Amino acid sequence: MLTKVKSGIAAGIMIAIGGSVYLSCDTKWVGAILFSVALLTICYQGYSLFTGKIGFIPENHDKEAFSVLLLGLLGNFIATVLLGLVLRYAVPSIGAAAEAACAARMEQKLLQTLIRAVFCGILMYTAVSIYRDRKTITGILFCIPVFILSGFEHSIADMFYFAAAGMFSLKVVLFIITVLIGNTIGGMLYPFLMPKKGN
């Protein structure tokens, strides 16, 4: 159990680093590309990232797979929130950039947030499945900048952004839950449409 949470924490640390460099870049497309360091490390090291695993639940949905997914999500949450608060203190410019980004997110209607999250889920599944099945990082290097520059919502990154912004409320919780649902729908869409041979 502890190992699964620790794997989620490791993934969350990388997402926090990716989010930090994105918030620190004046040029959005540069930050979006550099964010890819997070998923590259997570995939290479096999860390447990919710958005990287949820799309494979239709393929493997036994008790162990759900345990890895949910305990990994707990680790993702612990790391992103803790590091969001730490970096808000250590690098005030990150906190200021996060405040602006999160204020804009709070203006979205929940349906808009859900749709944005679905598209992010599709791209995350695409990136990880290409890496896993084709042994190439091409999907990661393109899908990550695409979802960021398109304004799609990534639940774990958003946990970091809101913590770095110092924003905690029931509205924020509802926002994150909506993004988690959207990422889940998007991540499972392609496995549903195009099941693996033999399924």
C-alpha cells in the first residue's frame, strides 16, 4: 500500500515541477513543451499518475489495478498540494502566476471545465499508450504541449496550480472533481471505441 502511495507522490512531484516551469515561462509554448519533462520522467520511471493510468482500467480492471490507481491518486494529491504551497512560499512569482491562472479557471462553467478535461484525458491516454505500445516518446512530446496550449484541464496539474495560488474552497473542490471525471471519460474513450484485439 505504502509503495503505491509513494509512486503517486513521485509522479505528483514531477507534475509540480512541470507546472512550475510552465508558470515561470513568459512564452507559453516554451513552458508547454518543457512541461513534458514531467510525463517523460513518469513514463520512464513507471510512477503512478492518475491521468496516465485511468485509460487502461477498461483493459485491466481487477482489484490490484484499482488499488494502484486510487492510492496513486492519493499520492498525486499529497505531492502536488504540498509542493504547491512550498513553491508559493519559495518562488513568489510562481504563486502570482498560479493566482492569475486559477482565477480564470474559476470563471469557467462546470460543463466547460468537464469538456476541457475530457479532451485532456484523450491526449493523456494517447501519449501514454503510444509510449507503452510503440516505445517512442513522440506522443508525449506532442500531446502534452497540445493539451496545455489548447486550454484543456489536467486534474493533477490543477491540484498543483490551486495550491500554488493558495486557493482552497468548496468551489475549488468541485472544480477538481469535475476535472477528474472529465479526465476519466476522456481517458476511457479510445479504449471503448477501439478495444484491444481479443477483447
